[in-house]
Amino acid sequence: MSFAREVEELSGQHVNLCFQCSKCSSGCPLADQMDLKPAQVMHSVRLGREQAVLTSAAIWYCLGCETCGARCPQGLEPAAVMSAARVLTVRKGIQPQIREAAIYYRGFIDNMRLFGRIHDVSLIAVTHLLAGHPFDDLPLAFQLLVRGRLSPPPLRLDGANFRRLYARAQQREEALR
């Protein structure tokens, strides 16, 4: 299966509809941080430039805010394409350019498995710990704690529904291979 087809199946987007107007890139709040702008990612997917897309920092900088999709005259969602590229990166064992993003991405799924929802404090704490800078946000954490803005992790681990859903998705994915 071609790279473009893989991305299309995962994202539900028909990348060949993109005519490179670059409205997605001009509206992206993080485009100035990206090595490939959203329009360039879309074009690279169309051309089958798998390595360029999957090793880019752009797919990890994407916030998923969907500003790009709101601006697209074709009704495409470049954020969904970026998300599909992240999934393929993880599946293919490619190390992301931004180490913290990979740690966060993995932690997000693990947090869902454990709690059944995202607990922001534990997700950020684990990300900082595994990234090697566990104390960077301690002054901010202390201020938030004093103001009552931090909540402890839930005592009841309620990720069973998510774990079942995740297991079914993995089985379906393996059946498609």
C-alpha cells in the first residue's frame, strides 16, 4: 500500500483534493516553528515522500486546533493528516524529531488506559520525568497547588472501557494488515 493511501485510510482525508492554496499554512499558529508547513506536509504525502513526512518535526508541532481545516476551501483537515502521520511514525518505529513529543504521545495513551480519561498533572509529570527535566515546572506547580488548581490523580482506576476499545482497534488493525 502506498504511503498516501495509508495516510488517507487513517485520516479519512483525500489528499489529492489539496490544490496547494496554502491557506492552512497561513492560518497555522505554529507554522513558524515547523520544518514543513501544513501545505508542504499535504503535498509531500501526495508525492509519497514518506521519509520526509514521518521524520519531520511538523507532525509533532501540530496542535490539532483545526484552524487549517476551517480555512481549507476544499474542506480538508490537514490536522487529521498530521495525526495519521504521527500514528504511522509510532507504528513504523521511527523516532520523532522532538523527543518530548514522543514521550507525551505515549504517555497520553498510557494515561487513558490507566484512568479512562486524561489526568493532566500526571501526564505532564511523567513527560517531564522521562524527558530528563522533572523539576522545570516545580515553581509553577507549587503556585497552582496553593491556589487549588491541581487535582490529585483519581484513586479509582477506570480505564477498562478505554482498554477494551483500544484492544479492539489493535485487533482490527492487525486484521487489515
